[in-house]
Amino acid sequence: MKSIRYILCTLFLMIGVTAFAQSDASISELMKQRAQQKVAQMNDNISFMADKSKSLDTRNYYKRRALNLFIEKGEPYEEEGIHNTGVKMETTSIYRKKPSRRLMKDYFTGLVNLRYSKVDIQSTKVHEIEVSNLQKIDDNKYVCTAYFEQVFVGYREGHPVYKDRTRKKVKVYILAEETIDGQEFIVLLGDVTALETNRI
């Protein structure tokens, strides 16, 4: 009788551990999906900002929307006791391999005011954005890295004069909060780093 009770207890314990592990894995997967969605939002806003067929007011509207996706909306912030002037975007070109780093808000202003007659920016689709494993950095705070590609085409008088493809990564911060409706995830983006740029 004791052995049956022991087996049942062990069985229930194993089921509980497995259910907890599955729950943990599904929460992790959900967080990664939220990260993909936030990066895709950033890329959509970048594409809209650069679109010369839209009015200047509309492009500036997308600039403000995009800044809301980042830590402190692109303004100065502190991380682990270190003062940062704001999140940054790293860019490269086929002519300049050494990356250039600018404050995100300055990069977005430059994007709105590009001198090309037409600009087309296409990015990795949301479900194809690669997300690294989550790292827990505080009680309810996690970080991960998302990888994506951007294809940039600049036109003059209807002809493409510059084309490149850049692989980038962005640091993603996820804050898990318990609410009345269950667990909510606040996702904010950090610095964007250019990894590799190629002519196309």
C-alpha cells in the first residue's frame, strides 16, 4: 500500500514539474513573440518615415510613434548605474564599413529628411525575426536580442542609385507584470547594432 502511495505521489510530482516547465516554456515563447512584434513595429515605422509619398507631417507622426517603442522614448536613461544619452542606432553603408552611431531621435530625423526623391525600406517579416534566449536580469525583467535584415533602396528621378542589405540586431527589454487579467509584458527596445552590410 505504501509503495502505491509513493508511486502516486511521485507521479503527481512529476506531472506538476512537467506542467510548470511547459508553462514556463510557453511564457518564454510568448515573450519572444512580443519581442518580434515590437521589432516589426519599429521596422514598419522606419519604412513609413522614409516614404516620400507621405507628407512631412505624417512622416514626423511615425517618428514620434517609433520613439515610443524605445527606452525612455529615446531620451537619456540609466542602466546598471551607467548614464546613457539615449538609445542609439548604428548604421553602415557599402562605402563606409565602419559603423556610425547616432542617437535614435537624430537618426529618425535624418530618415524623415533623406535627400533621395524616393526611398524604399523593406525589413524581415515579423515571424522571421530571430530572437535569442531570454536572460533574466531582475525579478520580473528579461533581456534578449532580436536579429533582422533591412533592404534600403534610394532613388533619384525614378532610378535606384543606392541599394544595400544590412543585418542588424536590437537589444530588447521585457518586463513581466502581474495584473488582474493575468501576466502582461511591457516590451521596450534598446540600441540597434549594424552587423553586416552588402551591396545588392
